[in-house]
Amino acid sequence: MIVCHCNLIQESEIERTIVAMLDDDPWQLIVPLKVYHEMNKRGRCCGCFPNVVDIIIRVTAEYHKRNRTPPAQIESLVVRLSEVNREIEAARRAGARRAAELRAGRRAA
Ligand code: FES
């Protein structure tokens, strides 16, 4: 299934990239931009990022379950991943809103 229509990225490509990143460092906090950087891609419209966050959280939890990480540590990691990704998404949306306001102001002037 295609997750990112701008870059034509399949869900399976994202999953493989996340697993490879976790193999390098199982405790890193992964965000969509890091995943896309690993794939030599970049977010364009970034509309896929909420879905990529869901994939990151699911694949990270599955990875740690396979590696017998204690459930409490998995839960803690998932909470931190969710928080970090929520903060980044809020900042990205605020930046996009500000850019739209600036463009609108330029057009009105
Ligand atoms: S849908 Fe992924 S960057 Fe646009």
C-alpha cells in the first residue's frame, strides 16, 4: 500500500527502514523526517506524516516485543514517541499556517 503519494513510498519500505534504524539504535526516537532522510526522500506536502507516525509506533512496538523488551519499557517508549511526534507535527502545522499567512499578506499588499 502506498503511504506517501508525493514520493510513491510503500508501507513496506517504511517498515523496513524503521527496522534498520532500530537495528542501529533500538532506543532512538524516530520521526518521519528521519525515516525519509534514511530513504533519501523528503517530505513535500507532508500529508502522509500522521500515517508514518502510526507506522513508526506500530513497528517500534513490534520490534521490541520480538526482542523481549519488558512491556513497561515498550509502553514508555511508545508514549515518548507519541509525544515527540505530536510536538513535531504541531510545530510543522504552525509553520505551514504562518507561511500561508505570509503568502496571503504578500498577495493582499
Ligand atoms: S504524501 Fe508524503 S510528502 Fe506528500
